[in-house]
Amino acid sequence: MIEAKGLTKRYGATVAVDNLSFEVKPGRVTGFLGPNGAGKSTTMRMILGLDTPTSGEVTIDGQRYRDLHRPLTKVGALLDAKWVHPNRSARSHLMWMAASNKLPKSSVDKALDMVGLTSVANKRAGAFSLGMSQRLGIAGALLGDPEVLLFDEPVNGLDPEGIVWIRTFMHRLADEGRTVLVSSHLLSEMALTAEDLVVIGRGKLIAQSTTQEFVDRASGTTVKVRTPQLDQFAGVLNQQHLTTRIEDVEDQGKVLFVEGDLTTDQIGEAAAAHGIVLHELTLQRGSLEQAFMQMTGDSVEYHAHEEIAAVTSLDAPDAAEVAAGPKEDN
Amino acid sequence: MSVIAVERIKLFSTRSPWWCMIIAAVLTVGFAALTTGFLKGADEQQATIFITQPGAQLSQMVMMVMAALAVTTEYRFGTIRTSFQAVPQRAALLLGKTAVVAFLAGVIGLIASFGAWGIGSLFASNADLAIDTGAEWRLLAGQGLIFSISAVFAVAVGILIRQSAGAIAILILWPLLVENLVNLIPKVGDDLARWAPFANGSSFLNQGQDFGLAGPGAGGSDFALSPWWALLYFAGWAAALMTIALVSASKRDA
């Protein structure tokens, strides 16, 4: 278990990590989520004892990383796939790592085999593609067969094949009962990979919960209604104490959104009772992106104004379409 | 000692240390060939062991560059972080690196000095180049010690500066220029020069040598300390700098 207590890191006047406390439970994949510059990498470096916290501490099974004996057998980490000497072969890179923790030479071959680099083991690491470098980094992390694994943005810059490979690999590691902490700013990726989430923004903890809870809590469902009798229907719904909002949606004209955890059944029945014509009735479930933006919206360090506009146009991936009537109607 | 194994694997699994070592050995031997190869008659008879060694300082520089690069390339490519992750006891890891680099530098120092002496004996076969005084043994075998200690110096500077160009500039400018320029400072200049670390390193080698052809005073004459004290003084500087470097590396963020 990884446990952070009041973890703080200051660089001059900048506070990179601000009084951060969280737990990473064993045997699960925990996503470490936050926008770029939120302090994820700094936190991971502090977990590994590379950076010293300004205050607070982080422990692995109650021990600080710097006090670990043969740390690679306890914690494996891939923070940056480029942290390899370009003229050193993949095998030599793993060889010195193995020697540092008194691991047998066979562990090197095993790790190479696990990530599928055996055939290029004697090639210089500088000639590797990003995907291969990433695999080499993972081989290094797995070298000591550790219970705890840390990965910083492992899918960044990878092609789809590489992404699927990493994702499958993470699940395999968790299935083997290991503790996995994966950082990412890609929320959809975390939804597929992580069971638990630690969400941070501007160095502060925003949420710690299961992925499901996080999405449920942060984003209620909305019902999208297209009707020619827009104002009339809004009035009807308001009478029933429902919150409505009318928005201009591109190509569709004015659209009515009903807030609160409602089903399309309720809205449909209300429309029928008052003789309202419906062109579309759609349940929109909040996506992880929306939940994330909603919760970290204030904490993005460098805000572009366009970003906010972009969020509202994000379509929920699993929106249940209950269209009443053909769209060509208007 | 796993840190020794780690640093040995690291050093020998890239090519540049090999090149540095070959160049360092070849330079001293090559210079000896140049200084002794064209000697004729009376000049040849005046050749001494001292004049087979002019390339040694250059080789020493090359080995210092290798020693500094052994650290700074780790910072450049980020492998220092992987290293500290594998061995969180940073001082132990860096001392392991220092030991490996210093040992190799010492070996190269010995190959260079005795190799140069061998070539000199071959070319200037009419001169008396037999090693028969303590001072002559000190000049040749001592080169190994001087190479080792300067490698420690270089590793320490590399740890403190963390950057190849800066570290190499300091390591070359300090012994070659700074220690000579302080001479120009009125009143204290002479003392500063006499007590400079690298000056004491060469004082250890040069005291009591027969400079022969090179003329008296070729190896300096103003020595602050007796040979072995001078060596200890030089080593003291290296140890002090290394201590500062290790404390700094343990405290700073990697």
C-alpha cells in the first residue's frame, strides 16, 4: 500500500504539490488523474525518493522509499521511457539494474521475454521506437518481480497497438494481485484501466474514490428534448419543479435540457399528458471527461478559454438514443 | 559490493569510456616516441626518464574527461534517476562509481607511464633510462596514483555540475590555466600557486627528478611540501570535494 500524508513540494514560490494525502490500495489498479502540470509526476518522484518533499511524507507499506533494501523487489516504476543510455543495449541496461539489487541474470531474460524484447535485446536502446522504449521501461519495472508498480503516463505518444498492449498488461499485473498506480491525463484511458481513482488538480487532492463513484457523483444524467413547443414544454416541466435549460445546439436549433437524475420515461409521459410533440428524447449520461472537467475545471493551471466551450460539445459515448421522430423534421 | 558491479557494467556497456582509455594510453606512449625518437648523439645520452613522460598530463586530462562523463551522461540521459531508484543510498552508489573510475584511471596511468618509459628506452637506447632511484619509481608508478586521484576530482565535479560541457571546462581550465594564473596576483599569488591542488600533484611526481634535456626547473622547483605530503594534500582536496558532492547529491532532487 502506498500512503501519502500531507505531501507538499514547493519550488521557490510555486507549489507543485499541496498538502496531498491519499492511499493506493493493494491488488488494484489505481488511476492517478489530473490535468497536465497538476503535480502527478512530482508526486511519483517523491514516492520513489527522487525528490524530497518540502513537508509531509509518503510511505510504501509503512517504509520510506529511501529506507528500502533492494527496492526493485518491492517497487517497480516507469516514470520516463527515455531514461536509458542510447548507446547501451537493452540487455546491458537491465543487467546493471539487476546487479544493483542482486537479482539473478535469469531475471533479465525473463523480463525481456515478458515484454517481448528478447529478439532486440542486444540492440542499442537509442534506436528503439517509443513503443519499444516503453516496453524496455516496463521490463525494468518488472525486473525484481515487485508487488507495487508505478507508471507515469504509460500510453503517452503510443500508437493504438501500443496502447492496447499497455492496457492489457496493466490488467494482467493487477490480476496477479499487484498494486498498480498509473498516472494519466487521459480520462477515457483511466475509465478502461483503473478501478480506483486519485484525482488531483494544481497539486491538491480533488477526489479519491472508485472510478464508478467518481463518475456517478460528478455527473448526473440530463435528458435532451427537441420539440417545436419548446417554451410551452419548459413551462410544464418547471411547474413540476424540474430544472430546465434551453441551449442553441449547432444544426439542431434550440434544444431543451432537463437536469437532475431523470429517466426519459418521466419526460415522455409529461409530454404525452400535455399533448407536446417530441422530435427527440435522449438520455445523456455524463462521461468521465465531463466529470473530470467539472471537478478540475477551476484547477487547470493554464486555462484556454476555448477549452470550456469544447467540453460542452463533448458527447457522452453511451448516450441512450430515444429519438421520437425523424431528425429531418426541423 | 553490488554497486561496483553496477558501475562496471554501466561503464563497459557503452563505447566512449573504451575510446577515452585507449586515447589516454596512446597519447603518453606516442608523445614519448616523439620526444625520444629523434634524439641523436649527445642529446640522446642526456635523455632521462622524465622526458619520456610529457604526454602524461594530457592523458590525465582525457581520463578526467572520461570520469566526469561517467556522471554527467547519467544526468543527461536521466539514467541517474533510474540508478537512484535502484539504489536509493546515493552516496554508496556514487562512491561505487568513483571507485570503478578511479581504479581504471590508475591502471591507465600505469600503462601510460610504463608504456612511455618502454618506448623511450627502445628509441633512446644509448641513454641511461634504467629505473634506479626512488624518485624515478615515484615518477612512473606514482602516475597511477595521480590519475586515480584526478579521476576522483573529476567525478566530484561531475556530480556537482551535472552537465558535461561545464564539468569538462572546469576540469581542463583549473589545472591548466587557473592554477597558473593565480601566480599573477601580487603578494599572495606565489603562495596560492604553490598550494594549488594539481600543482601539488605534479610536485609529488617531479621532486628529485633528473630533468636532463628538458633543463633544470622543467618540472618546477618551488614545492610547498615533500613528495608524499604533496600527494596526501592533493588527495585531501579530492576527498573534500567528493564529500561536498556526495552531500549535495543526497540532498538535491535527482
